Amino acid sequence: MAAESGTVEISIPDELRFMLPVRQRTGVVRVPVDGVNSLLHVIESLGVSRTEFGRLEVNGREVSSDHRPTPGEQVVVHARTRPQPVPAHRYLLDVHLGTLARRMRTLGLDTSYSNDADDPELVEQAIVENRVLLTRDRGLLRRKALPDGAFVRGQDPDAQLADILDRFRPPLAPWTRCPSCNGLLQGVPVEKVEHLIEPGTRRSYSEFFQCNDCGRPYWHGAHAEGLEQIVASVQAD
């Protein structure tokens, strides 16, 4: 069906329709255009973050996000391909993703997280440290200065972790980073950490690790069973 006068038709792929208002989730949306605003602006006005879509086509021809749509055009939006290449597998998570941060660190992923960083600080850190910003805040992903980011899908940490691993396919190195601070772990003799652990732990375990940055001791005990399951599941996939 041809677009109405003064509008364009935008086709949104299935995997991105959850970002649209409920009434527009049929997949094809008619949007008024003025010939001034870019296609990027028009798509983001629908709720689809710039980090989530890839190729754009207008009347069957590939265009850039700077294209200024004019009435009557038919636009096809493609989702980002997976796995998505990134300059470096270094990640930065916003204040709402603390549990996900710990799980990513458990898998050995370089994951920065602070529970009090505001939006401008996050964007600046992402730029300076060459990190991919992960968030569920679409407004944060719309900031023009942000070089790389991604909307984290899923309500619970298990689903969120699965989404990140599927999207970026990062190389994993389980149990090499501190879940608390992201520092690197190293194996240490028990004598180095025995003043930091309970006597029962000292008697029950023989292999210990310590964070090079914060000094926290770790061991593969019963407290790590849940994280062991996560590691096993990821490695099986």
C-alpha cells in the first residue's frame, strides 16, 4: 500500500517491534516527514534506538541514516546482525545492571560498573576507555557522543546474559576476574589469604585466588555453585 501524502512507510523487523508503541507493532508504521529531519531522527522518534538497527533501505536502495526521507518513500529497517563486531570486548554497564555485571565478570569479561554513575559520566567513560555501553535506557543510547552501545534485552539477569553473549560472542575466560571490582584474579597459596577467610574454609579448600586490585579472596566453594552452572551452560553453548 502506498504511503499517504506527507508520510513515509517504515517497515520494522520482528525483533525490533518490542521497542515500538503497542499500537504500532504491526510492523509497518506511517510517519509524517518534513524533508528536514534525518531518517535516524525519524526512526528514533518511534522508540527504536540507533544502536539496535543496521542497514536501511529506501525504495529498495540502501541509504545512510543521514538520508532525509520525503513523502511517499518506503523505508525498510534491518536489525543489527549478530554476532555484532566491536572494536574491543570491553563493556560498561549502567546503574541498573549490577547483577549482570557480576555474571559477566565471572565469565572473564572486562566489565566496568558503578552504582552511582550518571548518564554523562557513563558516556564519557565509554569514550575514554573504548567500552560498549550496555543499558535498558533508550534515552541514554540516543546520546550522539556515545560511540558504541546496546539495549540489553530480558528482564532477569539470566536472559540478559544470554542476550549479550549471543549479540557479541565475546571470548570467555571464566574465573579470571573479580566479580566485585573487575580486577584480575591470580592463584595464591593459602598462607597469603588465610587471615581473610574463616577457619572452616581454610580446612575445607586447598585452592585459593585473590584479586590483584581489591585483595578479595576466592575459592570454588558451595557459594559459587550457581555461577558454576552459568559457566557450564555458556561453555556448552
